[in-house]
Amino acid sequence: MDYLPALIAELGGLEIAEDPATLRLKSRDFFWFSPLLKRQLEDCRGDVVVRPRNIEEVMKIAAVVAKTRSKITVRGGGTGNYGQAVPLEGGVILDMGALDRVISLSPGVGTFEAGATMLEIDKALAPKGWELRFYPSTRKQATIGGFVAGGAAGAGSCTWGQLSDPGAVLAVDIVTIEEEPRAMTLEGSDVRKVLHAYGINGIIVSVTVPLAPAHPWAERIVAFPTLSEAAAFGQAFTEADGIAKKLVSVFDPRIPPKLGRVGKLVPEGKAAAIVMVSEPQAGAMAEIARLHNGDVVFERGAKEAESAAFEGHGTYGPLYEYTWNHTTLHALKRDPAITYLQVKFPPEHNLEIVNRVASEFGDEVQLHLEFQRRFGRVTCSALPLVAYSTDERLYEVIERIETLGAQVSNPHTYVLDNAGWKRVDAPQPEFKRIADPHALMNPGKLVS
Amino acid sequence: MDYLPALIAELGGLEIAEDPATLRLKSRDFFWFSPLLKRQLEDCRGDVVVRPRNIEEVMKIAAVVAKTRSKITVRGGGTGNYGQAVPLEGGVILDMGALDRVISLSPGVGTFEAGATMLEIDKALAPKGWELRFYPSTRKQATIGGFVAGGAAGAGSCTWGQLSDPGAVLAVDIVTIEEEPRAMTLEGSDVRKVLHAYGINGIIVSVTVPLAPAHPWAERIVAFPTLSEAAAFGQAFTEADGIAKKLVSVFDPRIPPKLGRVGKLVPEGKAAAIVMVSEPQAGAMAEIARLHNGDVVFERGAKEAESAAFEGHGTYGPLYEYTWNHTTLHALKRDPAITYLQVKFPPEHNLEIVNRVASEFGDEVQLHLEFQRRFGRVTCSALPLVAYSTDERLYEVIERIETLGAQVSNPHTYVLDNAGWKRVDAPQPEFKRIADPHALMNPGKLVS
């Protein structure tokens, strides 16, 4: 840490923290969902946290880091699950949270500073009738820059697909880590150079995304006799092109009891679906649910749902905070021996394979499905709860699920190249040589 | 026509026309796209046209019709192609055009009187940021009631599917043809009792549909070396869940020269696509087009496109007026020997079958494709231009196309049960006995 005094001297006037509590807090994300990552990343610490307030400060930090050959790890809300925000070799932690402005808005498109949270962006958009197309269940904490750097999907994916789809991110502005840092704009398919690169291909300072015109999203919980019926509903409802929807999450009957007060809304022993649907079409959704023996057991109107999300009002938090990887979070709070997997089911056969996986493992694997559009088709992915015993057994489960016809994206590695959601056709290594020529951005995240 | 004097006497105070010019005009629709229907329907005439101004007048007419056992044919804009608005056995023509109010609007849903045109509805919605989810290429003339009674799809189907999809129509109000007419509201899946029933299951007086939040729809024309490449683009672009789109129409290279000034924008010998895409994502669309060797040859921004549609401003009419069955209309204007078919291609194999059909018939069949979502998948239908020689040859072409793996919906019949777009599982005959117990609504439209 010889570089530190010089670096801190150079950064005079910037917001800096070196106290152990802040260093610990800002060196973490939600990697601890994985017992393997927990072991590996628990003790990683940055040496100093710097929180720039504008792009000039970002450029100044980038220059100092390059000159002093410091390591640097960029972080947003720290809501990732793969140690994206964990400095593997110490160094500077760049907390982007103070760059949180809406830079520009016009019909169908918005540009936001990287540190703006998805929730604050949506609050700013709401009066204008627009919204982000998707957000993770961590909408409240997750930043748009972090989502682009490490996210994939979320609420909205049942309509809009995923973040890596063509046109899903229109432009990204970055700053290079060089003695004389450059600001660059990546547009069109060039955004793939930084998409899901865990923030090691330049400092993302702003993001331009297409917006969705906002529907009045009502929330519903539907109870079903079996997971199989709930899954068939999820498929049919997501395939109903004529019903506007934002969220279609399906749960094994053993999962709702792990979801606290919201879970209690589901009668014991029932499978469940949590959906967000355009309020005038909630009745059309319920008709499809009935065809699959589903009963609506909880209804909340769009105004109340928005108020729960935006102001924290109401008896229950926003229902999306019980879906995607928040399901895992709620279960982990009650049972620390639980972990999870990420499973993709091939379109056309997804329900069949869901049923196969569901009947294979007993209590060890409990399915939680998220329905989405993928390249023009409807399928589901799963974030199943898995009872963790040993690493070996976890890998056995992964292998067995793949034998049954699904594809597992391993969420138990912090190495970018190993993670399953990663696109393989993006020209990222080439761009890293341009954006981070001294390889100072969180070394260790790449195999090569 | 013994009933006429009594009927007219009873309808004192209503707007009535009996002159031959009005009777001819109001006894027609666009059935003449079919040489077969032209022969059969050309001389059909109603005896009197009545144009109610409100629901009370509709109820009064229904009562008088029932008492006098007159025949009655309900019409909107008369833009259908199957003689929906043609009185097969004379009688009263009920012109719904004066019932054109927006009854109510709230986020995501609107209720409209049946005679409101789709264009006027969209003009009323635009300042509020909403729009109809789909409209036929005859948006300017077509009424929402007529669309529900006889339409199926249109601009918007690439995103929202079709009118018969669950949730696509939320409610329909009808008036029965009885001595004491009843007003009834059909909701949820009950709307199928009147959907695509050609207006013979009660008088549709208002319609409640879910709305789409409005995107800024830019227009583009893209030229491709071949139909096959244009079709592959159409598929890929429609499958791109992350790009908001309203229209994806694809044309054989021989079709643009039949489309007047808009057609001239396409270089000679090139296949073409007309698309409406959310303006900030037009670049993402163009990147997909490039992958299929497509060049954007015409661009019009969303504001200008809206102004062309809403106010008739600009050098070119709205591009959707060159798609769907407007393509046929433009071609027919230049060559009266042309007719058309309606072809559906099964998902997964649609491009393969498109190529088969395209290479089978030479100049006799020229493909025009419309890409849509159907039950969660992307496929295309075609409204091919067909050089008409004889009825026998037309039926041979239909048979051959079906042998090649596509499905033809015969647009050369005015009988409801025979038309291909018709859903067969709807409880329409049962409902007809309730809504039209004396079978006075355009007899001859049903086989039974």
C-alpha cells in the first residue's frame, strides 16, 4: 500500500474514507448467497473508498490510479451476487453513488448517470408517463451503471427480454484508466464491450436506455394446487401477447412459507405466482389462472403498489421484492444453509423439464421460476433454493439438472469468464486493452 | 318492402336516407378485392339507411325492426373485405358512424362508442400518452365497433398479437333485436360471443379495450437484395424483444413498383420492409437490418409520421397505409386483375415455407408478409398478390400453398363460418338466439 499516501495527497478535496467499517461495507456485495464465494471473498478489502461527485472527479481519480498503478474496483449499490464489487487485490474502491443525476429525457429514451438507482430513476420518470423497462428485485439499491455492468434481467423481462438483447442499452459513456483518461461513448452494438463486464472495462459514467411507456401495474398473488399448474399458468400468461405484464414469478409450494408475511397470503401447501399486470387487464389474467385451477389470493391496485415501491407505504413491501433473487434472500434470512442456482430452460420444452427437475430432488431443490421472453419466445429460468451440504454435492446437483435438459449458469464463481449468464461473442478482451491498458481494474476477475 | 312505410313512420325524427346513391354507398364494403365476391355482392342493396345519434335511437330502431320483422345490417366504416356491411337480403342499414364519442378513459383502458374511427380515437388519446394497441391499415375510416365485429389484426400485431387474444377486448356493450330491446354488457371471455361475428349477434354500441402507452413511432423503409433476406430480417427484428415496434411488413421485389410514390423510394429490383419502430431504437433496428444486407432507404421521424397520419401533412401518407390490405388496394388500383389471399405460416418453420411458396408460382403469386406475435411466438402471415384468371385456378393455388405447409384463410367467401380467421370455439350460435331471436341481422351470413 505504498501508493496510498501519494494517491490520497493527489485526491485532495475529494470525498474519501479509510475507516474499517466503511472499507468493509464498500468491499462487499451479495456474494454471500453462495457458501463457496463467502469462503473466498469474505476477507477481501479495499484500501480506500473514493466517492466522486462529477465526471471531472472521476477523470482525476482515473489519472491518479493510472499514474500510481493502483488497483481500482468500481461499485454501485453492491447488489450483485458474484463479487463484482469485491476488490480481489485491494486498492481504490470507486463508489459511484454520488453520480446520480438524470442527464436527459425524451420520449422513449433517457440518459442517466451511472450511480442513479433504478428506483430513483423510475420516480423521476413516473410523472412523465415513462419507466425503465426492467429492474432487478433490488431496484431500491441497484444503480443503472451496476445493472449494465453486472445485471441481466428482472421485472420486465417477461415483456422486454434481457439487458443483452439488441437495442436494450443504447449507449454507455466510459472513462478509461490512463494517465490522461479519455471519455468515450459506446453506441449500438458497441455497448457489448462493457455490458456484463463486471465494471473492469473502463469506468461507466452514464448509460442511455430505451424507456417503456408506463402501465398502471397492479399486483396479484395467485395460488395453485401444484407447481406444475402454476408453471403452466406462467407459460400461458406470458404467452398471452394481448395482456400487458411486468412480472411473472412462480414458486414451489414449499417456498411461500419462507417469504415472511407476504408468503402467509398463500394458503399452506399451495404453489403460487406473483404477477404484475396492467390493472385493466387483471381480470383477463385471472381468467387464464382459473384455467389452471389458480385462485387470486391477494390483490393490490396500481396506485397502492406504486406507493409501496416509491414511498414504502402499505402493509406489504412491493411484491417484486419477493421475486428474482430476493426470493433467495428471504429464504436465506430464515435458513442460512440455503443457497441457490441459476437454471435456464430451453423454450418449447421448458415446462416438461421443469416437471422433471421438480420431481428429482425432493426437498433438496425447490423451484422458483421466472418467466421471460428470450429472442421472441417465452420460456422460464429458475433460481431454485438448494439445501447446501458440500461443494461436491452442489456440483452433482448441477450436473444432474443439466442431464435432465436444463442449463445451469454457475453463480458460485467470481470469475467473469466462468459465470453462465455471460455472453461469449462480445469483443471485451480487445476493449479492455483500450480502456484499462495497465490492467488495474479489479485484477483477478478474468481468467486470462 | 311492405314494411318500409310503417318502419319509416315509426322512426320519425331519426336521420334516414333512401336515395339510390346513399343506398349504394352504404350497401358496400371492400368485398370487391375478391372477383368472386364482386360477382356475388355487387348488386346487393339495403332499402333504407338509418343513422342513430345515441343509444336511445339505437334501441328505438331495434324495437321497430323486431316488430316489423325487417332485416337489419349494421355497418361502421365499411372497410371490411368479406361483405360484412353488405345487406344480403335488403332491409335496414344501420350506419353507426354518428355514435363516435370517447365514453371514458383511464390509464391503460378506454371505452368508445362503436362508430368512433380508430384514427379519431388515437387523436383523442395522443395528448394523454396512450394509443390503441392495434389498428388496421384503414385506421382513418375503420370504426372500433366494426374492427371488433370483423377485424383481426393490423399495425401493432407484431407486439400485441391479435384481437381474439385473451384480454385484447375487455368488454362490449350490445343492444338486442327484440320488441323490447335489452342493453347487455359482455365482459372477459364472454366478449367472444360477438368478436368477429360480422355484427350479426346484436348491435355493438360500445367497446372497452386495453390501451398501449404511446411510443414515438418512427417510420423506416429498408431495402434488401432478396425477399428471403427481407423475411429473415422481419423475423429477427420481430423476435428482438428489446426493440419496441408497431409494424413489420415485408414485400417481394415486384410489389414496391405497385405502391405509387412510396414504392419509388425502394430501388428497383429490391425487396423491402416497412417498419414502425420506437424512434430512439431505430438505430438498433438498422443494425439488425444490416445483418441481413438491408439498407435504410427512407426515414421519417415520429413527429412527422404522426402529422402525416393525424393531419395529412407531409410528402407521403402514413406508411401503414401501404401495408396489410392497403398493399392489395394500391396494387388493385394499378391492375384490376389482381386479387389476394390470406396465408398463415406456422411458427418455427415460417421462413422456410415462405421461401417454398415464393419459389413456386412465378409472377402469379407475389408475397407480402406481415410479421406478428401469435400466442407468444413470432411468425408471419401473408396477404400475397395473386394474378386472377379463373376461380378454379385460384382454388388450385390455395390447395398448392396448403400442400407446401401454410394455411390459407379463404377471403373469397362472405359466409362467416367459411372464413378462415374465424375462431371456432366461441359460443356464438347460442348467443345469437339471445341477441337476435328473430334472426333478422343480415340473414345469409351464417351457413346454419
